[in-house]
Amino acid sequence: MADVVEDVKTTKIQTGVLKDVLAVVKIGIVNSNLITTFTGLWLALHFTGKGFLSNLHIVFFALIGSALVIAGSCALNNFIDRDIDHLMERTKNRPTVSGSMEPKRVLWFGVFLIAIGTLSLLMTTVTAAVIGLIGVVTYVFLYTMWSKRSNTFNTVIGSISGAVPPVIGWTAVDDSFHIVPVILFLLMFLWQPPHFLALAMKRCEEYRAAGIPMLPVVHGFAMTKRQIIIWIVALLPLPFYLFSLGVPFLVIATLLNVGWLALGLAGFKMKDDMKWAKWMFIYSLNYLTILFVTMVIVTID
């Protein structure tokens, strides 16, 4: 009986450690970014005429490298933000706040993941590794350590790092210039401000309490709504630069953009701003998934 109790305790400890690790690396962010990384990689194979199965080693190193670099960056974000995370409902239970993981361990864990991830990307191309490091520097230093705490432009700066995963995927296969990874970068870059501004509206008072100058905190909801519309409008022409993906993709992408714009404009008439922000946030998540999965589906031979 004692052995059984001990085994149960060990299992609980292991489960708790795994849960903490997944929380520190923000596994949800890692997973969503891997979708865009894979799409960039898949499209590169498609447009260069290379076979998927014959390049599985590149697929493996690109996805593992991207996942580790992103996870490591998120861990460093947790380490840096531990002084303000306790002020926000959605971050107050992070391991770096609760004390279940020592800050120094999180720091070195993040550095280790980034190092291994970069080495993995180097097994594909140097360009992919460099772009991965650009994402790290932008997210950790320019966003987390600087702009997040100093100005409302933080969302735009953070969008740079969030837009590099599909470019990493593409350059892991083909590091020569091509318009497709440029458009993928722009799609991701322009998608993020309306996505995060909707979240910032939902969590406005939490950001205010933490002293983070998000746009709705500093300039209010009306200004934030106008900014969201501007970013969505900027997305409208981008799918047409990917006309080589075919009419079905153009139709789906355009419908997604128009639908998002319509929902955004509806926010000027809705009285419940929190409800509207929630709908916008949910729509943005589905938008990204559907758009990038569609790119893969329409190019399956």
C-alpha cells in the first residue's frame, strides 16, 4: 500500500512539473505558431517543386527549431514579467508568480531552449536561424523589456516577432527572395494588432492595474475600435498577391476579411463593448487557423 501511495505522489509531482513547464513556454502560443510555420514550409516545398517526404529532415528541424525558439522566448517573457504578472487575472497563476518554478531556472531554461532551437534551425539554413533570432530579439527585448511598459506602440512591435514563424518555415526550405513569404509575414503582422487590441479591451482594467500602456488604457475604446478597423482594412488586398493559390483560396480569404471587417464595424453600434471585443477576439483566432489551413489544403496535389 505504501508503494502505491508513493507512486501516486510521484505521478502528481511529475504532472505538476509538466503543467508548469507547459505554462512557462506558453504551449498554446507555440502550437498556434507552428501552424503558420508549417504553412510557410509547406508552401515553400510547393512553389519550389520539392517533395514533402523527401525533405522530412528539413520539416523536422524547422518545426522543432521554431517550437523551441518560440518556447524559449515565452519562458524569458515569463521571467521578465514576473513583477507585474501577479496584477493580472490571466497571468497571476503563472509558475514564476506562484513560486512553483524558480525564476533563475526559468531564465536559463529559456536560454537553453533558444540555443537548441537555433542549432536546429541551422540544420536547415542559416537564414532560417537568423530570422528566428530576429524574432527572439524583437519579442524579448524590443517588446517585453521595452515597448510593452513604455508606449502604446507595443502591440505593433510585438507583431514583428509574431509574424516571423511562416518566414522561418519558408526559408528553412528556400532562402532566396520570394513574394510569398513576404505576404505571409504581412498577413501575420497585420492580423496581430486587431487580435491583441480586442484582448486588450477585454482585459483593459487588468492592464491598467499593471501599468501597461495598452491602447484602450491610454486612449479609450473609441480610438481602439478605429485602430482595429484600420488594421483589418489593410488586410483586404493581401490575399490577391497569393492569386497563384487559386480562386477557392481567394474566395475564402476575402470572405474572412470582409466578415471580420463587418464585425468590426458593428462595434460602433453595439452598446456592449466587452461582448464585441470577445467576438472579435474569437473571430481572429478562427480567422488565422482557417486562413493558413486553407493555404495548405488548396496546394495538396
